[in-house]
Amino acid sequence: MFILIVGCGRVGSAIAKRLLDQGHEVSVLDRDPLSHERLNRDQTLSWEDAGGTFTVGAAMESEALLQAGIEHADVLLAASSGDNTNVVVAQIAKRLYNVPKVVVRIADPARAAWYSEQGLLTICPTQVAIDMVEEAALAEE
């Protein structure tokens, strides 16, 4: 499966390495060329030697998305640090490039719920943390 990940921070780089290790074809797009270092950290092979690809570019620019392989993506994971960027890229992937599966990370719980209601597959790490903290606080010892 060809998976395009937009954003190479802690989440994007970790899931990229995990998916590549599972045998998927993985392309990562990030505007910061230094974020590539996260893909090589703690690895025996470089990201490219292991079969991954990395593209430097702005996620909302068609040229960068095309260079990263969006036309062939089976899955797009929008995992940048910006909710607005993630939502726009997710909608571009769904509507313009017909990517079959699009997952978008949104930090704001209210926005995540609304976008989920609009049909986007959203992951909200903030809501996950809220739920876990509440559960831990109320758990009996």
C-alpha cells in the first residue's frame, strides 16, 4: 500500500517508520528539510536505503503533493502541526486526487468533532489525552 504522510514531526516520523517496517511504500512530505533527520534517528539504514521517500515542500502546493506521490496514494495521513493545513490537505486529497482513505490529525476537539461530522476521518490527540486523564483521575485504586 502506498501511504503519503504530510508532516514529519514526532507523530508523522514515528508512523512513517512503523508503516515502512510493516512493508508499506511510504512517502513523507514536510516543508522543513531538517525534519528528515527524524526518519533516520535510531535506524540501521537511512530512510531512503530502507525504501522510504522524502519530499521537501509546502503541503498545500500541488507541485509538492505531486512530487510526493499523491496521485498514487492509497492513504494520506495529514499529520502536520497545523490544524488548518491538515484540513485543507485532507480535502485536497479527497476531492482533487480521490485518495481512497484520508486521515487527518486535528488538535482542537471541537473542530475535530465538526470535521468528523462532515465526513473526514479525524484523530484528535487532545481529546484522547482528555479522556485518558479523566479516566485515570476517576479510577479507583
